[in-house]
Amino acid sequence: MDRTTDSQNSVPRFPHFHFLSGNATEITFTEWRHFVSAISRYNLSSWIFRGQPKWTMSLSTRLERELRESGVPREEWKEREIASIEHFKNRAHYFRHECPSADDFVGWLILMQHYGGATRLLDWSRSPFVAAYFAFAESRVHAQGTDESDEGVRRFGA
């Protein structure tokens, strides 16, 4: 077996993986089957999940991260967000036949998020497996072939 695949199944090996539940309990998995087994013991109907390539990073939106990293002063964030939304709204009709109504602010944010725009929304899933996908989608571990890992899924709910 090599460092990145299971030779029997030709699937990526499961590197160390952190699962942080709402009460800040961290569980680390080193094999996918252990994660599946742990998840299958719970009724997931009241939980939501978020996968992150770095489990220790704070819950911040893409808009927040981009504005902060660009050095935009906090007092200008609202103005920048509104300008971005208006820019998107003015061009969306070129790509979509149906768009939210002009006053549907949340609808526009959802559409922007769908097309990769920086918004104040955070993506969540009702599936821990979808969250795990996003935790590993841009994984440095698989790209570099190392066993070091800090991907993770956060769980919130009752």
C-alpha cells in the first residue's frame, strides 16, 4: 500500500481527520470506516455540518476573509458588500433567465454564493459526508502525499 491510496480499493487513504462537535469535543479519525461507523450511531436529523480544509480555522465567511486579507477597513465592508451585490445583480440576467426579485436580498446572496461570489453566507450541509468532501476537496495532504493533516468537519445541533 502506498501513502495515498488503498491498493485494494484504489481510493484515497483517510488521513488524520478531526471531528469537532458542538460541545467542542474533538474526535480524530485515521480511517474512513471509523468515521462512517461513528456517524452511523447518531440520528443526524437535527445536526448540520461544515467541512473545512483546516479544522482550527474560525467560522468566517469568504467575504469576511477576502476583505480582511485585502486590508479593507472594517467600516468599509458594508459599502463593499453592497457594491458587489449590485455589480452581480446588474450582470446576472446575462447568465440566468430567472433571478430573485430586486428586493430579495437573501435570494441574491444565495445566487452569488452558488456562482462563487464572496458573500456573508457560510455553506452548511445536513450530510457529514458532503462536509467531509469539502474538508478534503482542496486538501494539501493528498496533493503532497503526506500523513500530516488538519482537515475537519464541524457539527452543530441538538
